[in-house]
Amino acid sequence: MERGRVLLSVTGFHPQRWHDLLSAEREVVTEPDGPADPSIHYAVVWKQRPNVLSSLPNLRVIFSIGAGVDHIFADPTVPDVPIVKIVADNLSQHMAEYVVWRVLDHHRQGMLYRAQQPKKTWHEPPQRSAQDISVGIMGLGTLGRACASALLPLGFTVNGWSRTDRPLPGVSTFAGEAGLIPFLNATDILVVLLPLTSATQGIVNYGLLKQLRRRNGLGGAVLINAGRGRLQKDADILRALDDGTLKEASLDVFEVEPLPKTSPLWSHPKVFVTPHAAATSDPSHLAPIMLRQMAAFERGEPLQNLVNREAGY
Ligand code: GLV
């Protein structure tokens, strides 16, 4: 097969580094150049502008810069070619680090101690052990599974929920609508790593948070969202924090990003905010993976980590 060129179509950040790395092996065209160029066979995209991909006459494969692909489907004109999502050890490692960090910080009362320090308060609240705490992971894809594997050796009970059952050693798994309430009822710390699809949008709402386990002594459940902001209702999280349904939350993603300066989440004493930084795509790891896939595709080998269009992830 003829060696295709690559269109880089990115909004929200400067793609220079991607351009340099992909240029090691391929001719790379950066949007707005490119559309209608018949020698472009691949598009490497992050939040591409609408209609760009549909204007490429010989597009063969779309590569997502990012584990989530909702940013691609935001454009309803995306042509029906295979879409490859990023799966990389380095991305899974970063996500597992973030989730372990936030779980441990909530578990070991980091929020409380940080509030006490400026007041020079010497107070030690009761501390449960990890064995008494169950962490429930919503979404058992590559990232969710990496987080489960990192949490288990620390002693936490780990539950997992996914659309279809995905058994995992050491993890109690629940699936589909029927499994959701039992999963939530057995979860103290909820970690959200779902893909954003029409079925999951707004799923982290007040009704769902209300189902989390709130046992005596823990002071409420904890929410950690490192998936996508539009999975959650920011206002419902605030309501749950303010009425004690939730004890604390760590949020890496928000309905609107960057999180508007007017959002009460910024200064809420029970919220830990990070700027969509849990697991950022690192071009020096990811560009070579994409280049390898392009070369394999041209040798007639199957593409890896394809998106299921019907499921939306
Ligand atoms: C980042 O949010 C990603 O999808 O990898």
C-alpha cells in the first residue's frame, strides 16, 4: 500500500511536538492545510474542527490523541473509517498514580490535615484501615483495570462496574443497569473512569451519589472523577457535598473546561481540583505507537485498539 500522509487536526493546544515526532516517518500536514489532499490517509486528532475529516477524500484511519474519543464524535460528520484510540502503558501508569494518590489522600484525611495546619491544630481523628474501605471503579477499560491493579495491593476492597460484565481477578464486578445500585451501595470511594457517550452523559448525578455507601464513622462517601466532565453534574456534586451525601471530592474534569473562575467548586473546602491533568497524553510515547500502527496497517495487518462506533468508545 502506498505511504499515506498524515493530517494533524488539533484544537486547544499547539501540536508542534506532535508534528515533529510524526514527521520522523511521515509527511505531516497541519490543519487548516490539508483538506481535499488525496495523499492524506491518516488523521491524528484532538477536538478537530467540524467537517475537516469529511473533506479528506482518501482518509483511511483516524487516530485519537487521548484515551477518550468523545472529542471526535462531537463532530457528527466524522466519516465511517476505523478510529484508533490510544492505549499506552505510560497513560495507564499516570492514571493509576492519580487515582491511588487521590484515594490515599481522602482515606488518610489529607483534606482535614491541610485545613488544620494553618490553624496549628493538633488533632487526630479515628483512622480506618484500607481493608475497611471499598473503592468502586466505574469503567473497567484499560485505565480502570490499571487503577484496580494498583489499589488491590494496598489492601482496599475493589469493586468495578461496567456496561457489560468484565471479570477481573480480586475485584467484585457488577454490570449494566441491574448492577449499578448494588455496586454503589457497596462503594465508599467512587472512582469514575467511564467513557463519555450518550448513555453515560450526566450519569454522576445527585440520585447516583445518594446510593453510595455512607457508613458510620466515615463521614460520607467520596467522589473521584478522572474520566470526563460531562459524565457529572457539577451542581449535583455541590448539593451532595453541602448536604453530607458526599464527604469530599477530587475532580480532574468538569462540565465546562477550563473550569470557569465563577464556579464554586474552585473554593469549596471539600473539593480538590486539578486541571484535566490526571493522565495527559505524552507525544513522545504516543506518536511512535501511532507510527507503528500506520506502518502495520500498510503491511495489511489489523489495527489495534479500535473504537466501537455503536458503543461510542
Ligand atoms: C484525556 O482526557 C484523554 O482522553 O486521554
